[in-house]
Amino acid sequence: MVRGTVGGAAREAQHMWSQLVHEKSVLPYLIPVFVLAWLLERWVIPLSSWIPLIISVWAALQYENFQLQQTVENLNNQWRRHILCSQPNTPLEPSEWLNKMLTNVWPNFVEPKLVHKLMISVAKRIKDKKPRPIQSMVLNDFSLGTTPPVFGLQRTYWSTEGDQAVLHMGFEWDTKDMSLLLTAKLGGPLRGKVARIDINSLHIKGDLRILPILDGQGMLFSFERTPAVKVGIVFGSGSHSVPQTELPLISGWLEKLFIDTVNRTMVEPNRRCYGLPAVNLKKHAVGGIISVTVVSAHGLTRIRHEDSRGESRSSGSSSGHGSSNHTSSNNGGGGSHNGRVRKKFVEIACEDLTRKTHLQDGGTSPVWNETIDMVLHDNTGTVHLNVYEQGHNNVKYDFLGSCEIKMKYIDDDSTIFWAVGPNSGVLAMRAEHCGKEVTMTVPLENTAAGELTVRLELKEWQFSDGSRAVANHLPGTFTLNSVPSLNPYTGRKLRISAVEGRNLAPVSTDGSINPYLKLFYAKLVRKTKIVNQATNPIWNQGFPFQEVAGEYLKIKCYNSDSFGDENMGSARVNLQAIEDGTVQDVWVPLEKTQQGEIHLKIETEYSEENGSMSATEGAIVELVIVEARDLIAADWGGTSDPYVSVRYGNIKKHTKVVYKTLAPRWQQTLEFVDDRSPLVLHVKDYNAIFPTSSIGHCDVEYEHLHSNQTIDRWIPLQGVRKGEIHIQLTRRVAEKQTEVVDVPELQKSIDSPMKNIRLQQTTGKVQALIRKALTFAEEEEEMEEIRSMLEELENAQEEREGVITKLQKDRNLLVTKVRELEQAMSGFV
């Protein structure tokens, strides 16, 4: 303790001495003079002791001056920090340091994470919003290139809007080496043709706004206005492709799709959220259940009819409520018609699920206190709330306003809710865990006044690993839309019973329906019976399934009609989180409709037979890519430079390039550790300068392949008009030593692997044709393909029956040989 105190005093003395020498450069020369004078006074001419006293006083004054300067410097620093934090604006400044850091970490860290995060949403967006001339569109490759965006190149500054601090930052992204490769199957006059579309450049320029919320636990970000967007497109070459002149709408469609998406999600007042959790539990939420309680409204007013029509369309409502022809704009929402107070209701929409409250009067401040459960299919969600008023003759409805509340799962197991507040401000709240309620009073948009009070509670989050975070676990809870696992077989049998339905939406004028259900699970489709004239049908039908990890059950409800069945809604249910040996009673709300629920009973049990189909420890998938034939020409010379890119789960491998041929021969062997991942082959044309182009792809079905058995087949390439690839695939497992009976006739009868392989091939062919037919049936447009698939299915079934007959004959022969062997052995004994 004493040594530390002495050391601190010594350092302070040294610091003071250095400052004194710096300020008074003559001090080193004065000290020897004072020492000499003191010596003279002490030993030669003793005058008095006044010299030490003068030195002591001078040293005290210098130390006081030093302390004063230190205090002034500290106060100045504190004042600068106070001014920086409290002033509403800061001066403009560049952000070269940020852009330099982003350039260094972009290729190996930021870009791969963004690609992984955006790939699913981009694929879903182009699938849902494709233009009419395109039947289907597939995302084949996605890369953002090596050029990162630039932030704050022209301006970066803070401002204050009310009590909210806002960071303004310029944003510009001009990348010319990105690659977003799409394969489009065309319809209409170009039906049957395939176009390869490669987006190779993207230019975005705008001004970003970043708003810290919840004391730094998250931030909202958006563009101040619609950014400038330009998309560069290159069309594939080759005989199977379509020239750019035949597809003039694609470039405009992609730019419009991008701008519409940005406007809907990231242009003021629409904002996205980025969480800043203190801890990261490393869970990926894939769905959830949110309980929305519409409490009350206040200050409702009616708007003009022409405004209500336009705003109700922009509010995201899917109900199709009309607006009455009433054009009064000054009357309050509680106005009356013929002396009667009009009733009001709130429509709640979340993705494809739409529900509404009951009609309630109460003038300008109605009270509902009605709770409705909504379903989320991602880690984010938006609840749209639209307020309507009963119109003339109780037929149509006046639109009174709308608002929306967004939510997002944060990595510390909390949930952030945010909405647009008064004067385009921010309303943000945080629920630390499932089951905690938050209450928000949100102003209505598209109207002069009014606000809606809503209470929200996250009942459940579901995660990609099958786990759940729940408020109170109930037997009737259900989960949705989990991400597929790498191992497809879990070893469990499922029995799913469609029990009944209730409150189904009538589709005819007389209110009668003839409902039935279709259950889609993995590649299987099951159908219930038709119940005539029932809005609350009872089926009580059960269907067995073998559980596949990560697969969700899709339910579609139809109305049987002689002129064509009508879709009455659908739902998705994740079966992964159901515990072994339990029975779940689930009421599932139908989506894409106004009302209706389906009652399911789900039972589970372990299956040893199915468990043997799961991935075997130590097994190796050995893939031999032999050759291809009849490939399409992708180069101008009428040839291609083909190679095969193999994707096994998240693993990518590729063969060598064979130049200038349409019938390449690779004869290469690739090996993967067997985890039952999907196996996809992409045949591509190699280009040294331009991006590689796809000349077909195929999926290799090997789930039913037994250990140490080989399939040898030619597989047609998809996405192109012609072409086949020859592969050999073996699932190798270390064989156990077994004792072999030395009986030649018995071994001759037993050792018939070719017959077993042939049976498996025909069985696999039948199953593959069934999957293709089901896929075409869901598209509801490919009638010729379905008819062709069914003819091939019939031929494959006949072949399979022939193989089974032959195996039965061989079995009878084997039994005869075994009996003869038993007789011979008994005679010998």
C-alpha cells in the first residue's frame, strides 16, 4: 500500500516537473543558481533560512497552477461530450473509416451472410410476383459480388425529431460483378421455351435514416424516400434460350419488383428493425403464434368514399370489404343514419390469415376487447388492422382507417414490437419472453384522426431445430413451417386424423358447401370423403405417414362442385415438435379465407422399420458421374463446354470441364458422408469471361437405397428440352463378417442381387413418376404432362409386377432347395 502511494506521488511529481520545464524553459538554469546560493549561505556566508522558505512557497504555487490546468481540461472535455449528446444536430462529416472497414470484411464475412439471409426471401419473392408470360421461375445461383455498398459518402449527421435521435447517412451501391441467375419457364406464345436471366449489376442510391430505440436494444432503419434503382440483365445464349428482344418486360418487371418491395418495407414511414441483444442464444425462429386483442378505438372519423377505396386497397387488406357511396367527410365515426348509430368492426390480417371482430357500436370510441390468434411463418411478422363502419342497408362498409404493428424475434429470446407513432414518430416496445403482454395505442393512417389500442402477446416461437419457446404449454398448441433437417427420416410413424371442421366459409349464394380435405405431407397426398351440405363437416378419417424431419403438413380445404372444385383455404402444421407417444388435438385456422378451422388429431409412435432408413453412421455416398448425352448447345459454335456441379446438402463439388462436346464423358467419383441430404446435379456450360450458364439439372432420389447397393441409371435433365446424364450411386457401409453355408445350390438361389436391384429400380421409378405427377397436378396447368406421366406409371407398374412374379418363383425354388438340404442333412445324421 505504502509502496503504491509513493510510486503514485513520484509519477505525479515527474509529470508536474515535465510541465514546468515545458512552460518555463529557464527553470533548469535557475535551479543550479539557487543551489549555489544556498550553499554559499549555508557554509560561506550564513545570512538566514529565507531561501528554503521562498523555494517552498514557489513550489506550492506551481503545484496549484498545475492542478488548476488539469481541472480546466477535464471540464472542457465534459462540456464537449455534453454538447455532442444534447445538441439536436451535428455537422456533416464523411465516413471513410466505415467504408474502409466494410471493404476489408465484405468478401469473407458480410457478403456470405447476406447471401444466406436473402436467398430464401428472394426466391420466394420472384416466385410469388412473377409476370404472366412466365410459368415458373427458379433461382439457380446468387452472389452479391466483391463490391460493398458505400455509406455516408456525401453526408452523415445526427438530428433530433421530437425526443427521437436520427442518424442520416447517404447510401450508394454500384456493383457490376454480382450474379443472380434465374431460369424461367415461359408460357403463352413462347410456351415450352426456357430463358436464362442473369442479373449482373445493380445500382441503388438513396438516403438512409437510422433510429436507435429501446435504450440501444435495437434500431430501426429506412430510406427517407424511394431510392434510385437500376438493374442490369444479361440473357443466356444457346438454342434453348430466348433473345432479349422477345422479353422486353423482364428488366422493367425486376426493377418494379425491387422498388415495390423497398417501398413496402423500407421507405418512410415503413421501417425495418435490427436487434442489438446483450446475449445471443443462436436460435433461428421460423414461426410463431401471436395473440392479438383489439381493445378499443378513440376519435374515429369517416373519410370520403373515393379516399376510402384507395386507402383500403393500400392497407394490405384481403377481405374485399367495399365502401358505401356515402361521401360525408365532416361527420364523426359515430354518425347516424336515420337516427341509428352505425356499428364498427376491425379486420385483422397477418400474411394470408384474415379475421375480424364482431360489430360493435359506441360512437367514436367503440370497445371490443376481442382476442384473435394469428400465425407467423417467419421470425418477423406484420399485423394489419383495418377499421370499418357499417354502411347503408348493412351491405357495404365505410373504411375509417388502418394501422400496422410489426414484430421481430431477437436472439436473446425477446421480441420487439414497433409501429408508426404520432407525426410519423416511433412506437417501440419489447417483450423479454413469450407470454409477456404489451399494449400499444397506434394512430390510424389514411385518416384525419383516430387511434386504436391493441394488446399483443407472443404465445409461442418455433425454431429451426424443432424446439419451442412457449408461454404456457397447452395440449392444443400447434407449430408451423419448420426448416427441413439434414436427416430426413426420424423413425416415427404418424397417424393424422381429420376429425371435423367448423365455421367454414360458404362459397355459394345459398350458403351450402360440400367440403373435403387434401393432406399433403412430403410427397404423399391423402384425401378425405366429401361431406355434403355442411359448414361444420365431420370426417373422422385417419391417415398413416412416415415422419420426415422438417417436413410440414399442408392442408387444403375444397368445395366439391360439378363445374370444378373451389379452394376454401389452406393451413400448414409442423409435426416435428410433437413428443413421442402423445396425442395432440389441434384446431388449425384456415389461411387465405375469412373464417374456418380444421380439427386434427395427431398420434405418434416409433417405427423400427422406418428407423432403419435413416442415415447410417459411417456410411459413404459414392457418386460416379459417368457421362452425358444429347446436351443442348450453349455456345455459338453449336457445342458446349460442360461440367457437373454437385450439391449435397451444403456441400458443393464439381467435375472437370470437357470442352466442345454435347456428349461429354467424365468418369469421376465423388464421395460424401451420408446424412440423407438432398442430392442435386447441375450441368453447366463453362465460360472463361462471361458467367457460366445452366444446361440442365436433376435431383437424384436415393432415399430407398439399401446399404452396399448400386443404382446405375440415365437421368433426364430438367429445365431444358433435352439431355440425359449417366450416374452410378452406391451407399457404402462397412460389411460385417457373416458365416456362409457352403451349399452351391443354396447360394445360387440366394445370390440374385440384380433382381433385387431391378425391383428397387422399378419401385423407385414408380415413386418418382408419382412425385412428378403430383407436382404437375399442383400446378393445375400441365394436363399433357400428367397424362404422359400416368402412361409411364402404368408401364412401370406392369414391369414391377413382372419382377415381383419372377421373385416369387425364385422364392419357391429357394424353399424347395432348403427342404432338400434338410432331408439330406437328416439322412446323414
